[in-house]
Amino acid sequence: MRIVFLSYLHGFGGAEKQNVMLANAMAERGHDVTVISICVDNNCYPLDERVKYIFLPDRKTGVLRVLTRYQDIRKRLDELKPDVTVNFWFQSAYMTALMRKSIPGRVIYSERGDPGDKEYSGALGIIRKLVLPRIDGFVFQSKGAQKFFNHAVQSRSTVIPNPVFVKADGFPEVKERRKVIVTVGRLHPQKNHKLLIDAFALIADQIPDYTLEIYGDGELKDELQKQIDNLKLTKRVFLKGTSKEIHKLIYDASLFVLSSNYEGLPNTLLEAMALGIPSISTDCRPGGAREIIDNNVNGIIVPVEDKQKLASEIIKILNDYKMQVVFSENAKESIFRYLPEKIYDLWQSYFGSILKIHEW
């Protein structure tokens, strides 16, 4: 099977990571795989040597940029003649949908975020409504995202969560956790680190031995640092940047918190739980975190934008050692269903069903 992934590989990110890992897995299984990165050439994840890589730089600016992107993508697909073209980003999805009748193979769109996001309230929403009937198949990360769409889309779709590659047994045994709360994610409004900092400020005096470490870079770095300084938390809250060895830095933390407003299926939460870090997540749209965390069994779910509730649940976990141990063990056990082999079997099977191939 010839598979092309149309991608925007612009750095460390959940979608970028899952895109590259899926391409690697399909190449390892013997498929002919090509990754095309559009407009940005900044892949930060290891790409299997069997995966062909093509970078399509923008040739024009302004309105012409979209037109030339369309032309370049179509030309490459005509040359590669894929059986399946997989899109993790909506712009490439709607472009391939528009050229669907003139390019080889089937077109799949994998929704990686919140399909109800406000960005779809204007022209982009109209475009989506027009092009969805031209897409052959859809992959959603959660049932919540799948249910957002009508029956016509749901009937051509499947739900495949992200795989988790991290295993707690790959790290030293944690005999005593560091008195650190951690989070990992781009410094972007979506991740709502502001909420976590505010919640920490509410309880900082009650947990004087604890610090908060925020791993990630992004557009809000200066704004978040100003918030930290204004709250007089400069010596308690730290913006740590990014790292290729993030798991080594956080595996023995006391608590992981995801404070996002929306997520597809939050990779960082899955990985933290696989490491056995007791975890809290907001009930972020469209419901992926709720499908990972069984509330008060393997972690805690709190409402979005509720700093008081978040603060109280942080205190509850940090003050209850037995709860920490139970959450840690249950989290590690619950992650087995996200093992890579199981997840990539689902992807391969879905590709086969789209192509009406049953031998895989």
C-alpha cells in the first residue's frame, strides 16, 4: 500500500509527533510511505529511514500562496500515486478533498483538535461543510469528536486514540516523589497555563515546599512570566522551555496537571499517566480527557476555567498519599489499551477497509 501523509511539521507538537510515529509504523510494516511537509521544514521527531520525505516550500505570498500550495500538492500526488492520502491538518484535507476526483487513491482526514472550535464559525466552517462529502474517510481521536458530526460523516469514520510509547519501567523506581507539580504543552491560549498558575497562587501558602514547572515554548512566554512575577511566584513557578528528554525530567513529579480548554486526545496526559504520575485534567472539549481519566479512579477531572476547583483538587491529591499511590497504579494499568501495536493495527485495518482490502 502506498501512503502519503500531508503534514505541517513545524516543531514539537502532539499532532506532529503522532503523524511521524504513524508514518514510521506503516513503513515498518512494509508499506510505501511518503511524508510531505507543507510550507514548514521543521520536523523534530525521528523519521524512519524507509520513509521518504518531501518538503514543499511556499513559492508565493498572500492569496497566491494558497493557490500555489494547491498546485504543488496536486503535482506531487499525481507523481506518487498513493492509495491513501492522510491529512492531520484541515487545510491539506480540504485541498485534497477539492482535487479528489483528479488525484489517485482515497483521502482521509484525521481530526486532531476540537471540531467545535470557534475558528470554524466563519468561512472555514463553510468550507468544511462543503468539502466533507468529498472526503472518503475520517479518523477521530475520541467519541466526543466523532459525535460532533452528522451521520454521513460518522458512517465513514472510526475512532482511533493515540498510542503511548512511554513505559514507567523504563525509568528508575520512584521511592519518593519530588515536591513538584508539572505540566507540558505549548505556551498557547489553548493550553490555558494561566489557569494553572492562578490555581497554584491560591494554594501556594498551603504547600510551601512545592514548585510548579511548565514545560513548553510559545507565544505567551512573556505574558505568563509577567503573570508569575505579578503574583510574586518567581521563585515557585518556572517556565522550563522544551526538551527532547522531557520524560526524564518529569517522571518523579508529585502531580501532573493538564489545564487545556480543548484537546484532541491529550498526548501529554497519556504519557504522564503511563509514567505513573498522579494526574488532573480539565474536562476539555471535545471530551478526550474524560475518555482517558475515570474520575477518582485513575485521576481527577475538573471543569474548564475553574481555578477554585482545580486548586482544591491539587491540595486533595498532595495531602493524600494513599490516593497518589492508587491513581499512579491505576493510571499505568489503564494505559495498556493505548499500546502502539494495538493502535497501529487499528490504523492499518481502517486503511484496508477504505480500500476494500481485507488481507491486513
